[in-house]
Amino acid sequence: MAGTLVADTLQDGAGNSTAMDNAIYGSAKAWVNFNGSATSGSATIRASYNVSSVTITETGGYTVNFSNALQDANYAYVVSFSPNYNTAAASGVGINAASAGSSSAPTSSSFSFETRVTTGALWNALYVNVIVLR
């Protein structure tokens, strides 16, 4: 049965409550934990929500594809990563990076980024975590 629930607040059994805006706008729209250490093809997703796949576009380059498109491309995402232990130290993430030296604007269905180590080299990360908020 389809229907609509209209409420100003949500409350759990312990009496904790939050405004509906927090539930709608403050919740992750997608997240993924994946192994990006392969050299090409698809990354191995360990767990996710609203992510259909992660494509490895090049060494250290990834595209996250949503299962269900977002309303537009005006979202924010946060990435954390760890390279293979005892190999290199993590450094930073290049947002909207389609490949080294180029950029790709996010869309409602996907976005790209790259991971680099302290030397500045692109690096396939063993552990990558991404959260998307809108």
C-alpha cells in the first residue's frame, strides 16, 4: 500500500527527537567502503548505500556510480583513504578528477576523484571510504 507520512518531527522509543529537515537534508544520500587497490576495472565494494559500483579509471582514479540518481549535482562528498600498509603514507584527494591533470564535473548519477600519497603520486588505495551529503 502506498501512502504519505506527514510529520514535523521524528521521535524514537527513548524520547529522542529530530526535526524532519534533519532527517531529509542531514542524512547521507550515499556512502561506500571499498578496496581500490586493483589496477583497473571495478573496485571491490565491502559495504555501501545507494552506490551501484565504483570504477577504477586509472591508478588512483575512481568514479562512484549511484544506484538511484540524486536530485542534482549540487552535493558534497567526503573521502578518506589508506594506501596499502607499510607502503606509502596517504596524502590527499583530488575532487572531480577524471584522470591525472583533468577534471570532470559531478553529475546526479556519479562523480570522480583521485587519491595521492605524500610524494604526489597517484595511488590505488586499499581502504577508501566515501560519504555523500545533500
